[in-house]
Amino acid sequence: MTYRECLDYFHELSVHRNIDGLQDDTYFQFDVIGRDSGHFYIHLKDGTLEVISGEYKQRNVQFIVTISSLERVINGVMDPIYAYATGKLNIAGDVSLGRNFLSRIIKE
């Protein structure tokens, strides 16, 4: 998966999946590091996702991750809690909210 494919996945997710049960009006910042890097954030409001390129400073949760680790989490190969515990994924802000969000974005 490339950074562009990652963005495409989240855009598809925003169209096809309703994310209920999380704190409303929440911002999740993704800082993808490494060779194929970039920044985007997701705004969760009324159960729907909006994906925006760039950085959002008033985020509730910040994820710092390589594209390969993010791909493994998305594909269900690596558990988000394991990724966090082993340092493959850094979460700043509301860690519980971040882990809950990640568990809901895994490909079905």
C-alpha cells in the first residue's frame, strides 16, 4: 500500500461505512512517516467520516505510523493494541479513543 492508496482507502471508507458509537465531532490526525509519507486527518461527525489532506492542530488523537504498519492494521494482520504496545504505532491524545477508532477501520 502506498500513501495515496491509504488515502483512497479512507475516502472509500467515508462513503461506505458509518462509524457509530464514538465521540462525535472528533478529529483524528494521521502522520505517516518514512519513505512514503504525508499528513491527513479525519473528521468524525454524526457517524460519518470526512478525510482531508494536511494537518489539523486541534486534533483529539494523533497517530504517527509508517505506511507498512498502517497497512497491516487496516488489513487486520496486526492488532492496533499490539501495534501501539510494540511502538509500531504511536498515539498521542486520547489513546482509548484512538484504539477504538482503529478497531473500526479494519477491512471487512
